[in-house]
Amino acid sequence: MISSETIKNYLTRLASREPTPGGGAAAALHAAQGAALVAMVARYTTGAKYEQHAALVSRIIAAADELVDSALRLAEADELAFQGVIDSYKLPSGTEASNEARSAAIQAALIRAAQTPAQLVKVSGAVVELATELFDVANANVISDVAAAADAARAAASTARVNIDINIVAIKDGVTRSQLAQQTDGIEEKVVLAADALVKRVRERILG
């Protein structure tokens, strides 16, 4: 499982000529790193100097830690879901019954595969929201990591959107395609815009 393997082992698997893990898992790890960076900045924004913001910071730490776990679960779920798509394409065909069973299995696997990146877009948005909340009170010594968190979440959302698209276009049922698209309709764009705006604010604060 991705959450328990070494970084080196994960990267070796990612670089190999194997279909999993792929971009979806990588996107989820972007989100996990973004959430972890938010948690780190928040933990540096504690103590007497930041006492007036203690409640806010405590809430952000708890939420960011939870998002790390959520993103890791999505990384593993994406790997399993995409393997399910691969396995469905390997099902036997040749007869009317086997062709129908294979086609149904492929469609079901594609729908499941589209669900994980849809959830990831929302997790990414939550990371950017927390980073934005933290910006105004964050310890100035680690303020650059707020931008790093936003950029990581931005990458996660953008990649997740592409993964949703590639699964949706292969789904034959138009109603299902529409429902899946609507789950994240406009959300990814909002995450990207919010992340870009936050990074700009961080740079302006650093550069004065």
C-alpha cells in the first residue's frame, strides 16, 4: 500500500512500465503533501505569540491532518480502481454473453475509476481553503510553505480533472457521464484560481 511503502519504492513503481500507480495516485499524493504543509505551518503558528489565534490554528491542524489521511486513502483507492479497469479489459470475449459481461464490467470499472478523482478535487479544494484561512495569521518564517501547499493542491486538482475526463469519455451511458461531470463541474477551476490567488498573496508578502 502506498501509505506504508518507502518513497523510493513508490517512485520506482511509478516509473516502471506498469499501469499502477499512475497519475491519479500521484495527484492524491500532491494533495497529501499540500495538507501536510498546511499542518506544518499551523504547528509553527502556536505558542504565546499566536495565542489569540489558537482556536483557529487548532482547527486547521486537525482538519489538515484529516485531509492527509483522506488523500492517502484516495491514492490507494485510485490504484485499485485503475487496476480494476485493466482487469475488466482482460475478461474473456468472443461470445455474445461474454462480450456483454465484459462490456458491463468495463463500464462499471470506469465509473468507479472516475469517482476517486472526483473526491480528490474536493479534497484539494479543502486544502486550499485551509491554507487561505491560515495565511493571515501564519508564522512569517514559514509563509512560503503556504504557497507550496496551495501549489501542491492545485496540481492535485488539475490532474484529478484530467483523470475524470479520460474515464468519462469512455463511459457509454450519457446520463452517467453527465452525472459524473456535474460532481466536479466548476470546482477544479475554482481550486486553481484560489490556489493561484493565494500564491500571489504569499509572494507579495515575502517581497513586500
